[in-house]
Amino acid sequence: MGMTAATDTRLDVAPLSGWTGALISGVDLSSPLSANDVKTIRDALHTWKVVFFRDQTLDHAAQIAFGAQFGEVTPGHPYEGDSAPPEFPQIHTVSPAAYDHRYGTKYRKKQSPNGPGWHADVTPLINPPSHSILLAEKVPPYGGDTQFVNVAAVYQGLAPAVRALIDDLRAEHRFESTATAERSTEKIGDLVRTNPLASVHPVVRVHPETQERVVYVNPSFTKEIVNLSPRESRHLLDLLFEQIARPEYAVRFKWEPGSVAFWDNRAALHLAPRDFEHVHGDRVLHRITLVGDVPVGPDGVASESISGEFFGAA
Ligand code: SIN
């Protein structure tokens, strides 16, 4: 679907919780956006960290064209390119069938040892994607929502002494940091072993646009805080993971076909509760991501790659 002329629309931004998420209405995402509309959406992302749209009609090309108005679009996933539609390497499909293809059926029932899988997308990269845009094609009648949490609010909610303690720390993020021996033999295991992705990021990241400080660890990919003993790292990470999971910082979004979630991975974590596998009805969503910058901590020091290259445009 090509884009021809910029539309002139009146967007409405309706917050959905105290800290996180706003529903934007009054815009057709399949048409080119005016500069004002791009600014309204960007401003809403700065405040609410994730914005949602309903009743959109987007094919793969139109979803990519929408995202390209906010940044360069990456390949769908550093490891999972073989499951992208051949003409659209930018598309990463999320569905039980897609996960079975990548990881094998046993993965579905697994719970990570770090607890529920809050994450930002692919943080083991040296430059994790700045934003993700997820479009629902099919959803079950109930279950299969997605939760988001504002990690700038999580940082602000910590006591000043705890903020001061974590401001200078760094943590290792590794793909499959929660892998079991069984899972590491699944389809992408060889790729992960031959091309490991791992980086050391600041525990507190300064957002490059808002200058806010955010808690930048997540239970899915953060392996340990470096230069601490294993017990110190474990306790500190558990404290931060507990704060991330506080319901007052989060929003829960119920999908409909044509719904879009657009979030800032530098300011929000997300989690898909696995509560729909017994429900009749498929869940198929398509994700694209935008090229991210290298994180920087409050001390001005940037992240370092342990293994893996800069993740650029598709
Ligand atoms: C994702 O982690 O990007 C997908 C979230 C979801 O399935 O709701």
C-alpha cells in the first residue's frame, strides 16, 4: 500500500491509566501523517510511553510505511529472519504457531526463572530497537492482552538513596539469559550459540529525547549487575523487578483485530500474560521495530557490546 498525500486530522489523546498508555483516535494510520500528527504522536509517546490505536486497516507495507515516519525500520528480529514473509523482512509475527516454529512447543509452557517475562525488545543488542509497533490480525475472544509499564515512573518511585545507588551500575543483558539446556537445543539454539548477542548497559538509562532517567533492566534478558557479588546482584535485581511489576505503573491493553500498540522500548517494558492457550481462537500479531540508539547512563558513559553488531535498517 503506497502513501500519497499527508492527511490533516484532529487527534484525540485519551490517557488509559495514571502513568502508562494513551488511546489515540481520529487518525487513519494507512495514510501519510502530517507533521503535526507525527508531533502529537511523539509527544504522547514521551508522556505515556505507549500509545494505542483501534480499527486500523494496515497490510505489511502500510505498517512499515507508518513506522518509517518515526525512524528507520529494522529487520524483524536479529535471530528470526527466516520466519519473516519473503518480501517483508521487517515483519516479525507473534503467534503460538510462530513461537512453535522458532522454539518448539515445550517453550510455551515455560516460565522464566526470573519470573514473568517483562522485557523491552532485544535489549542484548548494543542498540536495542527504540520503538516497536505491534498490529493485531487475529485475537481470541478473551485473554491474550498485553501489559506495559512506565519505567521512568518506576525510577521516580524509588527512594533517593536507592536511585543514587543504581545510577552508576551496569548490567549484562544476554539473549536467552534464562535458557534451559532443553530450550537451548531448539530451532534458534545454533544461531544463538554461533552468534551470541550480549551487551553491558547502564542500569539507569537517560532517555535521549526526554532526558528522563529510567530503570533499564528486565527479567527476560538481564543476567546480572556487573562488579557486584552474585548475591548482591540477585537481591538488587529482584528489588528492581518487584518495582517494575507494581500494578500502579502499568496498563493492560485488550486487543481487537486492527488494534495497534506503538511503544518506546527506552521508557516502557511489556509482558504478554500466557492466559489464552486454553481459549478457542488464534492470536496473530505483526511487529516491526525502529533502529535504536546506544544507551547512555547518567554518567554519560555508553553501553558496550560483549558480542553482536549494531542492528541497523532492513
Ligand atoms: C512482544 O513481546 O513484542 C509481543 C507482545 C505480545 O505478544 O503481546
